[in-house]
Amino acid sequence: MAASDTRDGAAPRKTSTFRLALALPLLAAALLPGAFAGGGTRRWFGGRGESQRAEAQAAKDAAAAAFYELDTAQRGLRISIETITAVDGSPEARRAVEGFEALGRRIDEVSHAYIEAVDAHDLDRDELDAATANRARGELHRAKEELDRVKGELDRFEEGLAPLLGSAETQLARLAPAVERARQALRGASGALDAVRDGGLRADDLALRLARLGPELTRLNEGAGRHGVAETLQRADGVLRDAEAVRAEAERLPERAAEIDRRLVSLRTRTEALTTRTGGVEPVLSELRRRFSAACWQDLQHVPEQAAETLRQAGDRLAEAGRARAEQRWPDATSLLSTVRALLDSTDEAVSAAGERLRRLDAVAKDPTAEVDRTRFAVRDAQRLAMAGRSTPDPRHARPLDEAVARLDRALGSLEGRHPDYWHFLTELEAVRASAAHVVGLIREERGTGH
């Protein structure tokens, strides 16, 4: 039988070869229509003896058919097992292999019994008597029953393999398309890179990334037989992903170069504009010093020097970015431009802070009423929300709101001196509004969750 032909690298068993050599000619002879026709020298016996010979021959034919069905089923199951082991190395798959080998041993046993029964009786012998024919019929019938029983075990075992086999077949079905997609992705990436180079862009980093995929392509071409199905599928997916990334970046490269050019021009223009604006900070500081107390402006007095330094750094980074662009070092150019933008943002914020400070101090010095009213409204709104549906407020809400009212009153009192600190007044009112907003958020969150 197929399961016993070769196992664990050992030489084929003589018994298996001998069985097949005997069984298959016997099966063929049994099926020949002229096997018992005239032309021979055998004497024919009529009556009950000939009937018993025919019954024995029928049992022999049935056993041969059962033997053939079991052999065919075992060969088919071997293919299924090989499919599973080609893909799956899990403990479940190993148990399936062990189960198949155990079945193979059972099949060897019943096949041996069947061939011994066939060898023991020559049903074509002229001198075959009725007792021998009956004995042959019984032994061949029992051999057939054993063959059928093991065939049933094999069928049930095969049914249990369905999940493993289905998964393995799915992976095998994915294998060839996955490898082909990876190859096509590599060709696409190579074509996109050639197009970029034809346009005058070197794209050295992309060329290096593509070259690194060469060994992976070699392993894909060596096939799953050498590297395994699961590993080959994983490699194909990785090559596809990396090659697609190279292709996409190559196709975007002309636009990326144009975008870097636009950013270089834009950031140079912004640097020049900020340099001009920085020159206006000192007059603003002079106005602040002249009209307001030191507490209102002393945190801004270093803005001109700091702005000049960050603008100098931005100019240096811009020059480096220009050189990186000329040398087509795209990642370096992009990183440097991001640094320039961050430097300019911080400078813009500092320069704007001086002018905004003067504007707000001017407004509150003329009339603090608007800021006070805005803050009182925020506190009262929070108080109304805290009392909604209650006779007394929750202390967790009432306490911070009471403190906010007291803080507002103290801030108003600080304006009564000869040189009031308007900036402290403004920051205190901002803190009061923030405290009221926190209480409102807390109340809404608690009511939203049903607390």
C-alpha cells in the first residue's frame, strides 16, 4: 500500500512490493471476461461444487475491489497530508502526520492478511474441493470486512483533516499570485525610478532601497520548496509592500522637489518679513516702559535679541536646505525646512507678543470694565449651573467659585494704586475665567454620566 512503500527514509518493504506484484495481476485476471472460458485443460465440475467455487471467486473479487479502494483512498490521503505539511508546522499538523502513519500501519496489517488469504487458495485449481472453496470464501470475506473497516477509519480521519487541509490549500492558492504580485511590484518600482532619473533626479536613496530587495527576489525565485510556503508568502508580502513604497515615493519625487522649491522661496520671504517686523519691537518696548510699570513688560525686554538670534539660525538652516536641495538630498532638505519653520514660528510669536501686550494694556488702562464684565458673566454662569435643580450647591463646585469671586475682587483692588500692574490684572482675570470654565466642565461631565 502507498502508506507503507517508504517510511522515515528506510528502504521499501519487500512485503509491500510482493503484495502488489501478486494482488494486481490477480485482480486483473479476475476481471478478464475469458478467465474461465473454454480452451483450457481444466476439468469442470457441475452442481454444488462449482457453485461453491463461484462463491469463493466472488468473495475474492469483492476483496480485491476493497483492496483497490483502500489503496486509492490511502494515496489520496497521502497527497492531502503532504499538502498540509508543506504549509503547516503546527502541533496539530504534526499530530495529523502521526495519525496518518498509524493508519498506514493498520492498512499494512489488513493488506497483509488479504494477500495471505489470496496466496493460500488457488481457486482455478482443478482439484479444488468444496471444503477448500468454502474455507477460501470465508477467509476472503473476512479480509474484505477488515479492508472495509480500515477504509472507514481512513475516511473518518480524512474528514477530520478538512480544516487543516482547507487552510493549507488556501495558502497554496495564494502562493503563486502573491509571488507574481511581488515581481510586478518590483518591476513597477524599477520603471518609476527610471522615469525619475530620466527627468534629471537621482533618487539615490530610493535606488538603494530597491537594490536591497534584490536578495529577496532571489529567494522568491528559489521557491517554496526551499524556503517553505509560509515563509515565501511572508517574503512576497514584504517585497510587495517595500516595492510599492519605493514606486509611490519615486512617482511623488518630482512633486516633492517642486514643493521643496516652493517652501524655500516662501520661508526666505517670511524670514525677510520677520526681520523687518523685529525692527519694530524696540519702539513698542519703549512705549511699554514709558507708560506702564516694569511688571507689565520686563518679560519682553529680551525679545529683540532673541528674535535676532533665531532669525540668524533660520537663515543658516535655509542655506543648508538650499544646498541639500541642490545635491538632491531630499530627506535632509525636508528636515532642515521643518527646523526653519519652527524657528520662524517662535520668532513670530515673540514679536507679536510685544505688540499684543501693548494693545491689551492700552485697552484695560482706558477702561477695565469690559474685562471685569466678561469675567463676572463667566463666574455667574457657572454659579447658575451649579445651582440648577439643587437647593444648595455641591461644595466641590461652590468652593472654587467662591474663591474665583474673591480673586476677582482682589484683582480689582490692585488697580487702585498710583502705578497699577495692568498685566497682573489681566492674567488674574484670565485665571478666574479658567477656574469657572473648569467647574462648568466638571458639572456637565458628572451630569452626563448620571452622577
